[in-house]
Amino acid sequence: MNDFIFQSPTRFVFGRGYTDRIGAEVAATGAKRALVMYGGGSVVRTGTLARVAASLDEAGVAHEEYGGIRPNPEVNQVRAAIEAARTFQADLILAVGGGSVIDAAKATAFGVPYDGDVWDFWSGTKIEACLPIACVLTIPAAGSEGSSSCVISNDELNLKRGVNGDIFRPAVSVLDPELTFTLPPYQTAAGVTDMIVHICERYFSGVGPVPVTDNICTGLIRAVMPAGTRAIEAPDDYDARATIMWTSTLAHNDIAGCGRSSSPTSRAGGWESHGLEHEISAHNPAVTHGAGLAVIMPAWMRYVWREDPARFLAFAKDVFDIEPVDEGEEAVADAVEATIDELQNYFVSLGMPKTLGAFDAVPADVDAWLETLEQNKGAEFGGFRRLNMDDARAIYLSAF
């Protein structure tokens, strides 16, 4: 087990009807004025935003709304939200939505006290100040409600980049599984896929066995897979929705990577699949991140597993109860390939795509993806196995 520093300062308030507690939770932070950020309007139609507003009113917290945050949030939206927060003199940013809204809220929160352009933070500038952040989670997927990450797109540059820092982990996150009963099946499926891949990015980090953390990883996957299937079949199954929502948080608050990182303060894993997928959804923001991962993660696995077959065999046994029939190379290959097939078939069973063609992508698009991938990741990247741009091209092409 490698050295690690684990920090999770977020207060998680989890349970039925807890949306109505957000006002008291925000007031407890000392905040008096909240900019409430949300997405495309589902929180309006379902009444969630009205409940949040009523709770803030009851707690004596002044608030102003800023809506319209898109999936794969764009930096110009963040710039506008920063100005709105400054004009309102907000002392807290409250996100009501999923990962895209929460990431936009995070970027707004550390953009408000900064004198320069907020995109500077995705170009190397250190984040040194940040307004407190709260959230009411409505789409479990990205894990942003408890994570140290924030991913923003820049359409002008065709870039999608992440920045990390404990300074912008939310102060409080309200997790009310009942809010997810109305999620469309596709969003539910993409969310479950995203959280499984968050776990896999850490599990396949290039570090040897870490039994405690490895069992956390595989246990989370075993728990969420049947819950995902059940939620598609019965959208108002509270236990299934609760399992999915809590897995979303634990998959990405870094507990699933403890002891697996290369240095105590770094995130475990090379995040190869996320890096590869980000280029697809950066060039086409209509691509849902989890859906892209459903295609890319199995393609990456098939390309790299021979780097450490034992690691994949451990995953096979602990997640799918698959073992090779003997110690021969062919038996090992059969077991690993069967495991990757099982994972991809699970994604497909939820309604996720199997090939990049599902996004109307064509092999000719790969050159543009590689250009921005190299800008973001450099000539080589990865933890389990170092990948160059030729490797990335092969993975992309194998996914058509």
C-alpha cells in the first residue's frame, strides 16, 4: 500500500425528503446570500427548485437563480455566472443538479475571487481562494458532490479539461434519492456507467494489490450493478436509487483510490479512459460523458490488459466470479476477454452504446481528437500502461 492523504470535508446529508433541509444546511455554513445554479429546467418542472427556494427562504438565506447550465458545461457560462454572483454579492454557490451543474458551480465559486479570466485555472494557474459550495444532487453520476475535481469545456478551443483541488470540495451535499425517481433511463444508465469507470480508473492504476481498497472498489461495483438494472426496471425503487446515489459519491471522493496513488497527494490512476472520452465530448458536447465511457473503457481494457494480466484476473474473480480454466496463456486470455465482454454487455443492457458510431462519429474524426488529446495529456500519458498518440489512435479505431 502506497502512502496517501485522504480528505473528505463535505457534510453529506442523505435521506428521503432531505431536499427540504438545504436551507438549514446552507445557513449553518454562515452563508447569507446564495447564487442557485441549475441546468436545463427539469428541476423546475419537478418542483425541486421551488422546494430549494422555500427552504432557503425559511432559513433566512437570500438567493438568486442562474439556470441553463448545459451538459459538458462551457466556460462562457461560467464567466456569466461569475458576473451574476458578483453582482448579487453571493457568499455561497448552491448547485441544484448533476455533475455538470456542480462543476459549473465549483468553477464559479473559485472564479469569483479571482481577478483574471477563469480559464486560467485550466491553463496552470493555482486556485488559492474559493467561495463555499453546496449542492442538492439530482443526477448521480459524476461524483462531483464529494470530489476534488472540476471539468469544464472551452468550445472555442475544442478543449475539455479538468482541474483538481480540495479547496473546492462542497461544504455540504444533500443526497435525496427520491429526486432521482424521474430520471430518464438513459441518464440513469450513463450515470451508473460513469461511476463504475471512476472506480476502474483507480483499480487499474498500475500499482499492485491493495487489499482493503481493492475490496472497496470491487464491492462498490458488485453493489451498483444490480441496483442499476433494478432502477431501469422500476424507477421508483428507493433502495436501488439510494445504492446508486451513494455509490456515485464513494466512487469519486477518492476513498476508492487510497494507497493506490503514485504520491500521497495525487489521485490514483492514469485516467486513460476519461482522457480519451473527454476529446469525444469536447468536440461534440451532445455526447453524454457516461455513454462515451461505455464505449471507450472496454476498448482501453482490450488494448492494455496484457500489461498486467494478474490485475485483470483479480477483477474478473472479484466482480464477475470468472476464473481461467487453467494457467495457460490461452485460458488466461479467454477469462480476461470474457470479463471485458461481461462489463461491456452490462453497459449495453442498461441502454448504453457499444461503438463510437452511435454518436455519428466516423474514423476520420480521430485526427481532431488526437490533436486536442495531445494538448491536454502530452505526447504520452497513463498509469497502468503509458500510451502515446499511436496507441490512442488504435484504441479509438478499435471502438468503431
